[in-house]
Amino acid sequence: MVKRYSLEALKRLREQRVEEQTERVAEQVRQVAQVERAALEATSQRVDLERSLAAERSAEAERLARGKATVQDLALQAAWETQAASRIESARAKEHQLAQKLVAARNEEAARRAELALREGEAKAVERHKEAWQADVARAEDLAQEDQALEVWAARQRGRA
């Protein structure tokens, strides 16, 4: 008689949950990578903006030092400085926002990995139980075969006596 493992449905359910959680972790890893790229791009854009504005400031300061700037040029420079400071602040705010989003995405990834570890532990517990059950069934079958062999031997011994 072949015995069927009674918790097979639970085993499949636990394995399915592990697969689903693995997919969730993989999706979160992709999201983290995407946010990392966006954060790096924002940082790069801010640095490039600061460099270009610094170069423009330097050129304008050189022009002023040579006495080539007019009052109108100075007024335009002041307006430009205000606009440049606003652009830099906007770039920093975007960079900060993406950094916060990255921290949140990484925290979510850690939570999903912890959930995956829990699901894997549950699946392994059922697997260990099944292995122990199979060992018990095998041991019971071996004992039954030994009992049958002993009965046959005993019957033969009685037949000889």
C-alpha cells in the first residue's frame, strides 16, 4: 500500500508563496535600480548645472574685471544670478527627493526580502516534515516486512517440529 503525504497541498501552497514572494522581491530590486539610476542622473545634472553656471560666472567676472561690463550688464547679471540660484535649488530639491525615494525603495526591498526568508522557512519546515514522514513510512514498511518474514520463518519452524 502506497501512503500519500497528507500535507502535500500545504507543501505546494508554501512553495507557491515562496515563488510569488521571490517575484515581488525581484520587482522591488528592479524598482530600486531604477530609482538609483534616476538619483544618479539627478546628481549628475545638478553637478553639470553648477559647473556650467560657475563657468558663466567666471566669464562674467573676468569681463567685469576688464571693465567691459555696463550697468545694464550688471543688472542682467544680477537677474541671471537669481535665476541660476533658483535652478540650482530646484536641482538640489529633485536630488533630495530622489534620495528619499531611494531610501524608501531600499527599505521596501529589505522588508520584501525578510518576508521571502519567512516564506522560505515555512516551505522548508513542511519539506522537513515530509522527509521525516517518509522516513517513518519507510521504517514502518521495513518493520512490516520483517514481521512477515518472521511469521513465515516461524510457520516453517512449526511445520518441521
